[in-house]
Amino acid sequence: MNTKVRLAVMNFLEFAVWGAYLTCMGNYLGRAGLGESIAWFYAIQGIVSIFMPTLMGIVADKYIQPQRLLGLCHLLAGGFMLACWWMGVQAGFGNELTDKSLFITFYTLSVAFFMPTIALANTTAFAILKENGMDTVKDFPPIRVLGTVGFIATMWFVNCAVWEDGSFSFTLAENSHKFQYTYMQFFVSGILSIALCAYCFTLPECKLKKGEARKASLVESLGLNAFKLFKTKKMALFFIFSALLGMCLQVTNGYAGPFITSFKGSADAAVASSFAANNATLLTSISQISEALCILMIPFFLKRYGIKVVMLMSMFAWVFRFGFFGLGNPAMPGVLLFVLSCIVYGVAFDFFNVSGGIFVDQECEPSIKASAQGLFMMMTNGLGATIGTLAAGEVINTFCQWDDRGFLQGEWQTCWFIFAGFALVVGIAFALVFNPNAKSKR
């Protein structure tokens, strides 16, 4: 099979695992008695990203080939995700979990082994492409776009799949046993993760880079020398703003579903029965469709405008992402603003996340590339996402509350405008202080 096709399949499965639950988990948590803890479930992804991607990057740089470590991480992540599914099975459809602490523990362990796989998948792809004489800037984005397609595929599946009274079907109509409202989303994720584990062991070898024949320091042995990138002003500012922008990453993943679904509790029948209100996961999948298209534009924008302009576009796209949510509603014409919010998400996410990974790969030496990718992951999906998600949760829990019907109701517009204001401030600050072309000061 063609090398790029094999890597595309890897990326498809990598993000299909995540797409099965990331954007719709909040709807299930609200029905499982964990609605007020939604922010913590997304913050857990950030907390483990503070150290796990870096640690796994160290292992991939020094001890285990990245494609094999990718498979082992997915085996563990899938196993713990299936444990979450089984706990849901034991509780039953529509019932609260009997042991919430154990459920959170299994979820945390699953996420702890999944989050490093994003950086490991990048490292694997970059290594195999370079081994075959390909250009990462040109050839990686079309491969990465299949990851977004995988994310979309499982979003659609989970949105439409229904398991009720022992029968399986697909529907766009309202149904309390849709996967997006139940524990079945965790089953889909777990099975795909284990399938990817098996696939990873069929990929070409990514030989470990051997350093110079000298005794390495303790810092180098642990792979912590990736942190020396902070000595360069350009890279230090890049990582700091990566963390600030990372604060936006999980806000809509965690709350867009409950927000849109909350309109099902509206007194306006047209709003409550609207397609959007009853298919929040399907609607928000437009974000990932946009993401898939925007990935293909990254090589052009990076080569023509450079990393600063590309990241600025991402930051201001977040302003519109949040702002359109604050102004829209599921009925016509308000739903068009929801659609616009989903369209700009592609720029908001990709122009930062994917181009940032490419930038890091270009700026660091071969012996620390996996560690540097882990560091980038730590700053964005780790520190940034953790702080941002918990802060967003406090804002939303202040202005909104879960009602007895399982809907999160309140002053949503205020929440979205607060988030948009934050993204605007970060964008302006970045435009003023970051200059990637200036002479580095150490």
C-alpha cells in the first residue's frame, strides 16, 4: 500500500477514536449525574497533557519506536474506555452512574494514554515521510485531513446510531437512546482504539536517532533538553501564546453540545423541535468538515504569510467562533450563525494546531523532535486547555444550571461573549509582541 495512504489510514483511526465522544460526551454526563463536572472531564485531558505527551515523547526519542509506542498507548486507552462503557451498561439507559468515582478513574486513565498519541501520530508521520524523501509541509496536511474525516465519521455515526430494546438503527429524529446521549459512544471509541493498536504494528519502522558517542547528561537522558527551546525568545513566545490560545480549544468541545441541545427545553415549539436542537452533534460536525478543508490550505498560507499571520488568523477566528454562538439560535435564520461559527472553527483550530506542529518540527533538531512535539502538546492541550476549560466551566456554572429535564439553561450569550473577548485580547497581544523573523535573543 502507498506510504501516504497508510499514514492517512493511521490518522483516520487516530481521530475517529476521539470524535466518538469528544463533542457529545457532555450530553451523556448531564444524564449520568455528572453535569456540573463537565469542565473537569475536559480539563482532565489538559491535566494529563501537561506531562504524558512529554514523557511518551521521551520514550519515543530514546527507547521505543514511535509507531510501536503509538499502538501500545491505544491498547491501554481503548481498554479503559471500554471499562467506562461497561459501567454505563451496568447503570442502564438514562440512569445515573452508581460509582461516579470509578467511572472518572477509568476515563482519566483512558485519556492519559490517548492524549500522547496525537503527538506520537505526528512524529510517526513526519519520520516516515522524511525516510521516504517527502516534504512534510507539502505532504503532511493531505494526510492529516483524513484524521478530520475520521473524526467527522464517528461524530455522524454516534449522532444517528440508536440502540433500543435490543435493536440497532439510524435516525435523525429525537431519540433518548441515541449514542450521543448514552454510554455507547465510549464503546465505539474503545473498539476503534484497539483496532488502531493492531494497525500501528504494521507500519514501517521509525528508527531511533542515535546521538553523538558521548556520555549524556541526566537532562538529555530524560529528554528534558527540549525545554532548552525556551531559551530562544521566538520559541518562548510561541509556546506561551500556544498555551493562551490553547485555553480556547476545549470550550466548545465541552459545551457546544449541551448549549445547542438546551434549546430542546425552549418554550418556543419551533425552536425546541428544530433539526439543530435535536442533532447537536451532527450540526457541530460542520466544524470538522471546515477543519478538513482548512488543513489543505495550510501549506499555501504558511509559505506565503508565515507562522505569525497564520496564528493571528486562528486567534481572531476564535473570536468569531464564540461570538456567532452567542448571537445564534437553532431556528431560522439564527441557525445560520451557528453554521458560520462551525465554518470559522476550521481556521481557528487548524491554523494553530497543525501549522504549530509543523513549525515546531522545523525549528528543533532531530534528536528532540518527538520531545518538542510533546512540549507543544503540553503547552496547548495541557496547561492551556486545563486552565481554559476550568475557567470556562466556572463561567458557565455561574450563568447556567441543569434543570430537571437534563438541559443546561441560563445566560448562554453572556458566556460566549466573555470567551470571545478573551480570544480578542490574546490576538491583539500576539500581534504586538511576536516577531518570528527578529534575531533571536538568548
